[in-house]
Amino acid sequence: MVHTDIHGVGAIEPTETDAVEYRLDDQLAYVTLTRPERLNAVTAELYGGICGALASASADEARAVVLEGEGRAFCVGADMKNHDEADRTAAEKRRYAWAAQHACRRVQLHEQPVVAKVQGYAIGAGAELALSADLVVMAADAEIRFPETSIGTFVGGGVTYTLPQRVGVATAKRLLLTAATVDAETAADLGLVDDVVPADELDEAVVRLATEIAENAPISVAQVKELLNGWPVDPSLAMTAEVEALLTCMESRDWREGVEAFADEREPVFEGR
């Protein structure tokens, strides 16, 4: 089913699908792409599943979300076999393209921080999904690539905005125009990903980072994400937004808990209220 979001953009409805698994473990939500036989190549169904899983994370009031892929790869991008076999109309192509945009934007705007766990490959739409997350942790033997110009297609997921934010316009141009494969060490040097760890330590590193976020006050964390998602802005507008965010935090029970815990020299227990 197709609907129109608040920006007038057509998108698929959040769905439950075998292509995406959702689970909640303590305070962490896990959104897992489960097409390992296709290296988690994306389909419209998978995009809908991501949106559905994120809706579940919101309903469960998770403190942080881990976005991951099952098997040897995070996500190798579009399912080219599916593309080749499908005789799509112009309208169907447009719906598919917007489904990809909507899923990435849903990750970007999700109120809880999202940590992408990248093993094996993050290629094309997979790289776009990874960069939609707030933080990206990559295995040392993994690779990331935007191959679109080499196969006559084009990037999505807001990469023409998110990529320059991470690496600068000049480097973004080089990565997109050359379609070069980037190894983990180079990706970290460029600022394309946040952490690189040995492959056998990837799970532990991601959980540790997500847990570190989850231990903080949910309202404060959500306000940080919302304001930084609007960057860059005029400094005076940023200051005004920060005041409103602070006042929102100060009206919460968590703010009082944080103040009392500091005075009592103990760890705060936040409720997200």
C-alpha cells in the first residue's frame, strides 16, 4: 500500500516481513536484515520491514537501536537479479525509489539513536542505510562503496547530503564519481564511519556503544539527535533550539532524577519520562 508522508512523498507502509527481524533485548532494539542468501540485498518489502521494525522500537520505548545484517554482509544494495527480472511500470519504479528514500529517512529521523553494524559489505543502498544511522561501527575487514555511477544508476537515501556532512564535499565527490571501494581503515580516516574494530569484536563493540547511549536520559538523547539532524543552521537559531530543548528536559522526571543522583553521588535511573 502506498501513502503520502508529511512532505508529500509517496512511501510504502511499515510492514512485518521475513526479510527483517525485530527483537528487543533489555533496552536495545535490534533491526536485522534477514536475506543472507542474497547478502541482504534490498527490496521494497525489506524497506517496509525496516520501517515496521522501527515503529516497534518506538512502541517498545527502546533506548537505542542496532541496525544490522545477517550473514556475511551488512547489505550489498539493490537486488539486481530482482531488478533484472522485474518489468516495472514507471509508477512502480517511482514507488520503489521513494520506498528507499522513506526507509532511510525513517532511520535518520527515528527518535532513538541508531547504530549501524557493518560487516562484510555495505554497497550502494546498503551504504546509504548505514550512513542513515547516527553512528557506524565497521569490521576491520569490511568494505563500503557507492557503485552507482559505474552501473548507470544514482545514489539515494539522502547521500548527497549525508555523505558531505561526514567527509566534506570534495571527498564526497571523489567517492561518488569514482565509485571506488573503500576499506575500513580508509573509511575511518575519512570520517565515513565512526569506529573500526576486529571482525570478531564487532558484536561486542556495537552492543557496548549502544548500551552507553541507552544508559543516558532518553529525552535528552532524543533532543540531541533532533537538533543535530537540523545541522547546519544559523548559530542564533541553534541557540534558540537549544533553550527549548533544555526546557523540555527540565520539565521531565529524568531531569530531576539526574540532579538528585548527582547530588547523592549515585548512578541515575532514567525512565524516559
